[in-house]
Amino acid sequence: MTGFRVTTDTAGLLPGVMTVSLGPGLPMTEAADSSLKPPPPAPYRWIVLVVISLAMFGNYYVYDAVSPIADLLKEQLGFSDSNIGLLNAIYSFPNIVMVLIGGVIIDRIGVKKATLIFGVLCFVGAVITVVSGSLAVMATGRLVFGLGAESLIVSVTTAIAKWFKGKELSFAFGVNLTIARLGSFLALNSPTWARPAFENWQWPLLISVAFGTLCIIGPIIYWLMENRAEKAYHLGEAEETEKVVFSDLFRFPRSYVYVVLLCVTFYSAIFPFQTFAVKFFIEAHGTTREFGGFLSSMITLFAMIFTPIFGYMVDRVGKRALFMMWGSLLLVPVYLMMAYTSVDLRIPMAMMGIAFSLVPAVMWPAVAYLVDENKLGTAYGFMTMIQNIGLFGFNLLIGWANDYSGASAGNPGGYALGMWIFSTLGFLGFFFAWLLRRRETGPDAHGLETITIRSTEEAEPGVTAG
């Protein structure tokens, strides 16, 4: 799951979630009044952060609740892999459009209302998904959930930008993203801590509904806390969301095109795999559901630990396209290792986790080096739109490939076609990253390979390291 938001913060620690810059300020009379108010105390602000992040936690949990029950949907409801792929594909479908209009909605009705409305959509979608075993009903639930989920991420990032400034902003978003990813980690490991629930396909989804209430509870508490704070403290103002202007795309450099192509191929090799991962581990490798869930969650676990480390490292050594090349290359062998060898599954999943930590840590901040700041809204909006088109299409394609090849516990070799598709996507990601590096080491470079914190400080001798 990704959301985009534009920021003037260039720390590069938060791939996939862009933040907003602070607005120009209040009218003169209001500014005079607000200047008499103190800023919110630090403990209050960090409590607000945790509260609003609960909505993201619930959001991520609901999204990843389908993967651990994929085999139950097949056994108890007679779903094909194409049907299972549809449940995650249809989540991405509305976000092809919502990335274009979600920011407009937030600007029109305000952050508090938007966050609550999008949170309600997430919860309602989770409820619809569990009420019936009909594919049409479940797909409708995932569609409604998708309508709210990505826009909820954008509205939460907007809210956080009102409460944190400067160097605190990157750390605040790091905390927010960690809390959100804990939702994914918990959902994928639910076969372990909620083992009795996996006797029936509905019970794990009922648990997801319970966690989905956080998508409403978090925004309600945030609303109350912000109303109270507005009376006693001076809060920052979030700037209007950057709008997508498609005519700007024709003026973007070729390096940006390569980054977009890397984005769609890389994410299409990760998330559609996770859709079927637990089922694949059970049927093709004979793992327990508990161990299969843990293996899938390793991607999230590695990202929580290593993404900020890689972001910190790249800011100091540069070589961004080179790092994206090696990260993409890691994906090429992992699927074939799982399809054709009996290697310990923790090894390829660890490789995938490192790739998922490295490439996004470099890729999302790299756009800010390639596109003018006032065009970042268009750049990130288009990139996220193309990403969701890829996720929609490849969830359906892998489901079809598994059905076409008869992938099952009785025919584990049937998963090979899907694994070759994923491996090919990894190779294409490597190819686009190579094209990017070739471009960025030539006369049309934008500094992806050369700009570091040290070089920036040397170019601005009046700036000292903080």
C-alpha cells in the first residue's frame, strides 16, 4: 500500500508516503491572535501522532487480511486463484482515479472530515467483505475499502504535517509508517496468534473488522484532540494539495520515465506475490499456515528495520540508480529459488525483504531530484496511478496463471508460470534501473549518483551539519 504527498523535506527517509509543506500562514488578524498562543507541547503532539496512526494500522491490517485465508477461500467457497487475485486487484482499481481527486476532496472539506470519511469507507468495506461468501459481495467490499484506504493515507499525512516541522517531520513520518506496517505484520502473522479462527474463512475477516474500527476511532479521537488544541495552541496550516496536471508530464526528463517504469515493475513483483504467498507456501512447500504467514511478513519486517537505514546511507554516498539496480536484481532469483529448489524459504524471503527496503528507500525521494518542486504533485500522482494500474493487472494475471497451470497442493509445479512472471518483472526493474543509471552518469544527469549530504554542505559553506 502506498500513498503520495509532496514535501519540501528532502531527508528521503519515507518512501511511498510523501508529506506536505507548511502553508503560507494565516490572515493578519488571525495570525496576531495565534501568535499569542503557545505551540502544542511535545507530549500532546506525539499522542496525536499515535492516535492518527492507529487509522493507518487498521487500514494496513484490513488490506493484508486476505492473503492468510486464500486457501480457505479455495477450499470452503470454491474460489479460483483468479477470484482471489480479483479481491486485491479491485482494491487498486479505484485508486487509479482516487490519487487524482483525493487531494481535492481533502482541500474542499478539510483534513478532519476527510480523514473520518475515508476511515468510515475503510471500515464499511471491511464489513461488506465478511458478510457473505459471494464473490460479488466480497469484491464490492474490497472496492469500497479501496475507495477509502489510499485517500486515508494521504489525509493522515496531511494531518501530521500540521503538527510537526523541520527535522521532527521525517521522524514523525517514520513513526507513522512503522505503526502502519505493524498492522500488516500482525495480519500476516494472525495464523499464529489467532490460530483457532482459521477453521472458517469468515472468522479471520471478522478480526479484520475489529481492527478496522481503528480507522474510525483514530480519526474521531484526532478530531476531538485537534478541536481542543485549536482553542489553546497555535497549530500549523497544511498547504493545499498538489494537483495532477497531465500536460506537465510531457516536460519531465527521461530519467523520470525510467523511475516510473521501475516503480510499476518492482511493486508488481512484490504485492501480487504476497496475495498468494501463504497459499503458495502451504501448497508448494508444505509449510504450516503459521510459518507461511511469518515468511510473507518477513518483507514487512525487513522494511520496518532497513528502509530508514538505507535512506540514511544513500543520502551520504549517492549512487541512487546503482542501489536501485542491485535492489531490483535481488528479485530475479528469489522466485525461481522458491519454484525449483528446496532452499530454506527464509533465504529468498530475506532477499526480497532487503530489496523491498532498498528500492523504495531510494526510488521515491529520487523523483524530487528529477522534477521541479512545483511539479511534484503531478510527478507523484502519475507515478502512483501507474503503480495501481500495475497492481490491478498483475493480481489478475497471476491468478489466471495459477488457474491456467492448475497450481495446487497436488500440482505444486503449477506455480512455476507465476514465478517466472515475477522473475521477469524483477529483470525488467533491473533493466529500467540500468537505463536510469546510464542516463544519470551521462551529460543529462540530475545528480542521482553524485549528490550527497557532504556535497550539499560543501556547496553551501555557511551550512553546518546538525
